[in-house]
Amino acid sequence: MSPKSKIIIVQCVIILLLMGVLFHQYYKESIEILSDGLLSPRVYTHIIDSQSYLVLNYDPLEEEIEYFIEENHLNVSVYVENLRTGAAMGVQEKEAYIPGSLSKVFVAVIIMKEIEEGKFSLETELPILESDKDSHWGTLYTESVQELPISTLLEEMLQESDNTALNVLLRNIDSEEYDILLGKYYGYYDQNENQEYSSEMTVNPLTIYNLYSSLYLSTVLEAEHSEYILSLLTNTSFPIHDIAEIPEDATIAHKFGNR
């Protein structure tokens, strides 16, 4: 190695060391501010900027959605929230409705809670009974297989919206154990039963926001399990990118349904 090359390498090492020292000092100062301050840590770590409330103005979007709904005589509810800033807007966001296949995401969360408590694992095989088979959505009802692992059932339920997989999983959990999670935390309830669990549950867009934000922020499940559910929801058979004209490189975690 020539002397010139050695000098360049030494200079690069010195630069990297200086960058490390500066980053450490910046991080240390941020932590010191956090330990004494009352603001959100996101401000001091520059996840969001202070005085940024004007960056997002949802009024034009809200007006456009309301106009579209009225012109097309639709029954639609919408809720939008920026998870970085908390800026939000809604159109009939408190309107309650039967969730249909959206409830499959709640079931997936409960199954993962059961796994975390040691009752199951993703490899646990669950029997498929004749009474589980449902031809309304999915293809599992046509299969001759008599049992499947939970991982496969979750994939079928979330990615293909398979009703047979839903019925198998539902039969193996006691969702009444999760009344507080479903009713109080998510807002998934029967309006006539004072938010107590029943088979006629209703949701609204805020309920679905609570569900998805709990996965994104991993407030209910361990991080790896929240990540697992979201990964399934980003790879469904429903062509949302084509229908909503969303760029293919945009990652969308969603649940489709049909009633």
C-alpha cells in the first residue's frame, strides 16, 4: 500500500470518529433535554418539527370527500390521521356499522395474544370441521384437508379473507376474555349492550383506526407479532393498488370485505 493510500485511510477514520463523537454528543444532549422536558420525545429527536401544525391542512381533502359522497349518493365513513403529528379529519367517522370481514383482523390479534400467552403456537394444527366450512368467501371449504397450522389459517383469513379459516380460529378462542381490549380499547361493541361483548358487534372508522394504530405502534402485541399481522395485510389477493390507483411501490396494510 502506498503512503498516499495510507494517509487517505487515516483521514477517513478520523472523519468517521469525529462524526461518531458529534452524533453521541447530539444524542446525549437530546436525552438530557428529554429527562427534564415535558414535550413529546418526537420533538427533541426531530421525528416531528415544532410549530408544524400548518404543514398538514385536511380541509380541502375533507371538502372533496364530502362532495364526492354527496354527488354519488354513497354511504361512506372516512377517518384520516397522520401518525407523526396527530393531525386528523373525519367524515361520518362515528357512524356505526357491522364490520363483516374487518372483524378478521380483530380475530388475528386475539389469536396472537393467545400465542403470546402460550396457549398456541403458529405451528399448532387445528382441526377443520364440516361445520366450519363456509362457501361465501375463500376456497378452503373445497379442500379435503382435515387440519391446518395456525399460520396457514391466518394467511388464508387475512390475505384471502377466507371464512372457513375464520370459523376454525373463532372456534378455538374465547373472545369474551378480551372484552376490555375489544370494547374499551378498540371501541368494538354492541351499542345496545353498553359496550359489553356480544355476537352483534359494531365498529366505526375510529375503531378501525384504533386497531391499525395498535398494530403500527405495537401497543397490544409484541413487536414481532404486530409486524407479522401487518405483513400479511400488505400482501392480500385484493388488488387495492389497481382499484385505488395507488403507486405499486406504496406499502398498504388493509383488510377488504364484501357484504
